[in-house]
Amino acid sequence: MRSAVRDFAHREWGPLYTAVRTALVTRRWRAVPMTLAAVCLTALFQLVQNQDWGYQPVQNIGSVRAEDPIWLALLRTPLSLFVPALDLPVWGALAQVLLVFGIAEICLGRRRTLAIAYLATLAGTLYARVGIALGPDNPLGLPASDARVVDTGPSAAVVGLAVYVCWRYRARWTGALVVVAMVVEVLIKPNLAGKEHLAAIAAVLVLVAVTAWRERRQPPSDPEPAPRPGTRSWKPPITS
């Protein structure tokens, strides 16, 4: 039994654990500079928006609502990712950013991590408008009152990054568990945040499908030519 569990853990998390541990041991904090900056920015926004003088400025630069003009929502979306929701504990947002963004930055690189995070966040932001247009009678719809809900925080980006990293490192069961957990969340509490998480997952799964298709279409790389006799890397063949 222990051997089976150990084998499963090695198959599921072995490559991911090795990549993260190697980066942290060899480079330490230099392996995740973007993640540390994101954590500091999230903490700063939380501190400022809880001040009498700071709430409105933070709302002006990072608060997104479905009732806002689309150009304004798109302009605010990048910073909205780092503005913690006021009705949730900030330590949850900080822990999500530190853990998931950190793993993604190590495994995917800074640019891809940011791109996927913003793709997932933008998918949730745009879904809110579609859901409200569909109305509450549609299974994918939302009530009109959700147009006034402040939509901020890193949760959609965190869910999208988790699914993509699990696919890239073949942690299939973990990725499936993330998806199932988000579906259960919507079934138990069908609110705007939960459905935005599903929209973020859908956007990332489309990205996964496109990426996998492109990788299958790429021709196999040519093998390296065998070294010629007389070069340093050449060794005489072994004969029996």
C-alpha cells in the first residue's frame, strides 16, 4: 500500500517537486522575484484601501464591475488582480499568490505566468457581462444585481495557473481535482466569483488544447549529427 502511494506521488508530483526544489535551492528568492513583487503589491493595496483616504483611489485604479464601460474594465483589469476582495481575509489572497504564482513562475517563466494569469482574469471579467446578459434563468447566467459587484482579487488567475501547471507537468489528478472543486463550489454557492472561476478554467483549457495541437504539429527535431573521427567527442566503437 505504501509503495503504491509512493509511486503515485512520484508520478503525480515528482517532476513538479524537483523543478521547484531545484530552483529554490540554487537561486532562493531570486527564483521568484515577480511573485514576491506581486505579494508586496497585494499587501500594499490591502493596506491602502483600508485607509479613509485610500479606498477610493484603489477603487479608481483596480476596481472592476460589469456595469462599467468595457474600456474602463479592460484598463483596470491588470491591477484588479492584485486588489484583495474586501469581504475575504487578505492572508488568503497573499497565500494564493505566493504559492501558486511562485510555482508557476519557476515552472513556466515570468512572461508566461503573467500572460496566463491575465488571460484567466480577463475571461472571468468578460464572462460576468455575458452572464448578466443571459439572465438568471439561464444555467450560465447571472442576476442583474451582479453588475454592481466589485470584482477584484487573484483567485481566477490562481485557478487558471494551477490548471495549466498541472497539465504542463502531467499532474493530471491534481488538475482534475482543482476543476472538480470549482464545479462543486458553484453547485453549493452559485455566485459571481464561482462562475468566474469556471470561466477562467475554460479559457485555460482552450489554451491547453491549442498549445497541445501546435506541439503535435511541430516536426520532430533532427538528431544531432554523430561526431566525426578526429574530434574530441568521438570515441571508437566498441566491438565484441
